[in-house]
Amino acid sequence: MIQVIARSIKRFPEIAAGVSFLVICVVFAILSDRFLTLSTWGEILATGAELGIIAVPVALLMISGNFDLSVGSTYALSGMVFIWALNSGLHPVISLIIAIASGAGVGFFNGTVVLKMHIHSFIVTLGVMMLLRGLLLVWTEGFPASVKGGKAAHPVLFGLLAGRIGRTPLRTSAIWFILTTAVLTFVLFNTRHGNWTFATGGDVESARDEGVLVDRVQLINFVIVGSMAAVSGLLEVGRMFSAFPTLGVGMELETIASAVIGGCLLTGGVGSVFGAFIGALLMSTVRIGLVLAGAPAYWYQAFIGLLVIIAVILRERMIKI
């Protein structure tokens, strides 16, 4: 029986994340009678969407054998660029394109340096993370930026980004989160790029010998991650109508944690973008659930750290069975 369960988890790594998510939901439902309300889940989905829209493509990148620690800085950069473009009088669509292009540019730079200079992605993206954060602080002098006129200035734009759905507390960002997961799940399991992503992460040299365009696969995944980090930054602006140069600090580790909890191996070649979707929701649920339970906010990091350790241990045990 144990071997059957282990084989199922190895084949579908998101199972363990799903079970953990359900258990945590039951625990918080017992601790707080407000947990199962629509307003609470609207907040869980909103915060989970901003993290998950980055975590899902990060899972894709990790499966191909790379990391991106610059996503938190890219998240902040896109929001600041977007507000700057809007306040400069540019058309909202042009402003969106510029902001997303800034994230794609960061991803392209990361991938190019990693592939051309043969430096590990951890080191390259760590440096880019610090570089971008420093440039943002210099640019803004540490001050936040707000959209002139707030929501009233661009009601349709902000409604599409992260507006409320009807009179419910649910936001459109949850829809973008679900669509992102659906598209990348399809790409991973139903396209040549997805197949090549698994092959590249499993064994780069063997994949190259079999005709896989390893560099192209990795570069595309870096660009996808950068672009989606920018999109997530836009969703934050759509929700708060402002941006801060310090936004996203620590988000890079939360996205990796979401992917690991969802079944990705740090060594690459194995993982699930749907698992990262569940992992991001789980982390958002823990964040909101601890607040509702009256626990100190700093327990969140300790709880997530424990979950990551448990996920890695269980994953290693399952591989050996």
C-alpha cells in the first residue's frame, strides 16, 4: 500500500501538496469561524494570485534546472515602471506593454548571462536581484509612487487587473492566476517545449545529444518568469493603486518554496506547475489563517520553513521507495 502511494506521489507530485492544503484548511476552519467566509477566501486568492503567478513559471524554470532570485525585484520594478508611464501621460495599453517588457528584459538578461557566461543561475539572479533593488531605491529615493487620480483615472484598466468581480470580495487577479496555471500546465505536458524542459532539467548533456535546443528552452523559461513577475507587479498596482521600491522583498524565496512544496526538485527534471499553484495557495492560506487565528505574524515564516523541510524530506523518501 505504501509503495502504491509512493509511486502515485512520484508520478503526480502535486498530490502531497493538495493533501497538505486540505489539512491546513481544516485546521484553520477549526481555529477561526471566519476562515470559511467568502471575504476571507477573496483575500487568500488575491494574495495567492500575486505570489502564484510568479511561482507557477518559476516551477517551469526549476524543472529545466535553473533558479531566478530576481523575481521580487522585477515585481517591484514593473509596478514602478507602470505607474511612471501612466503618470507621464502614456496610453494605458502602452504603459502595460512597457512594464511587462521591463520584466521580459530582466528575464532575457538573466538567461543570456547564465547561458553565455556559463555561470550558475543562482549567482547571476542573486546579483540581478540586488542590482535592481539598488537601482529602484536610487530612482525613487526610497519613496512610493501612486497613480494620479487613483482608480477613477483608469477604472476599466484597474478593474481588469485586480478589480472585484461584481459585488463579491473575489478579484479578477484570481482569474489571471488560474489562466496562467492552465496555460503553463498545457505547455508543460502537451508541447515540445514542455517535453524539452523536462529533458533539459533531467540531463543537459543527454538532452543536447538528442537534439534538444537546450539554450533556447532555458532562455524562453527565463523570459517567461521575468514577464510573469512583471504581470504580478501590475496586479499589485491594480489592487493598491501604488507601488513601493521595497515591494517583493523575500518573494523570490516564497516562489521557490511554493514550487518545492508543489513537488519540484531543486536538481531539476521533476515537478509540476499545478503543484506550484497549490503551493502558492497553501502559503497564502497560512498567511491569512494565522492572522485570523490570532497568531503573531512572524509565525508565518517559521510555518512555511517547516512545510518546505517536510516537503523535501517526504519527496526524498518517496524517490527511494
